[in-house]
Amino acid sequence: MSRVYRVLRKAYARTPFDGEGAYRYGGRWSSPGARLCYASEHQSLAMLEYFVHLDPEDPPDDLVLAVAGVPDDLRREKVRADDLPANWRDPTAPPELARWGDEFARRRAHCLLLVPSVLAPSENNWLINPAHPDYQRIAVVGVEPLSYDARMFRKGRGHVRR
């Protein structure tokens, strides 16, 4: 059994892996209207992926970490960084990445699409397709309050003393 992690606001914690956010707003790997859930293979990666979207002047105080168990025999597709366009890590995602995820969701051939993280390319984010029959085999194993260390929001945090 593998675990995947997702950081989200407490208001959405009842159904943390339903793909509603991506359905409404899209993301790097999907367009609005495509229902995919974005999760990460490590808690630290999930926290980093969420952190880059935070307003440092107004960090939320209602975050939770959702953890799901994913059976190891669930069929999955994996995207390698070598297969992506040279600009795949640009801050503004190239449109072909969203088309890739949209097509994955539409085909429903696999429940999971593993994609490299822009922030840590040797690690993967997992796109979960709630429309796939195997989605029912993914189980939420926990939801707990989460807060970032206040030092992460401190001005001048890039200075390291040696």
C-alpha cells in the first residue's frame, strides 16, 4: 500500500481527494472541467507544492493534511521529465501539459497518472482520476491539522548562517 498526501483548506476536508478544485479551476496538468485530484508521494512535497501558492502576508490558519492509502496494484501511467517539452517547468505551464492531463482523465484507462514535480523533478505528484472504477479502492486514512513553521514566512528567510 502506497500513501499519497494533499494539503488543503479544512472546509474541503470531507472529500479531500474528489478533484473538485481542479475541476473548478484547473491546474498545471488539467483544464477547468477535468476532474483530477492532485496529490504528492511525500508529505514534504505536498507541503511545498501548496506553499508556493500561499500569500506570505496572509497565510491561512485552517489547513489540513489529508493522507490516502493507494493499493500498489492499481494501474498507473507515468510521465517522465524526458518526455515533456523543454519549458515544462516554466512558472506559467505550457498548455500541452493540461491537454496531457485532460486526455488522461477522458480516457479513463488508468486511475493514476504520476507526473514529475516542477519543484522537485525527481519526485512525483500523483493525479488521481475519480471517474475511474478503481478510485473506490483509494481510502482516506487520515486528515489532521497542518501549519507551516512561522520561519517560512519571515522576511529575508533566504539568509543562511554558517
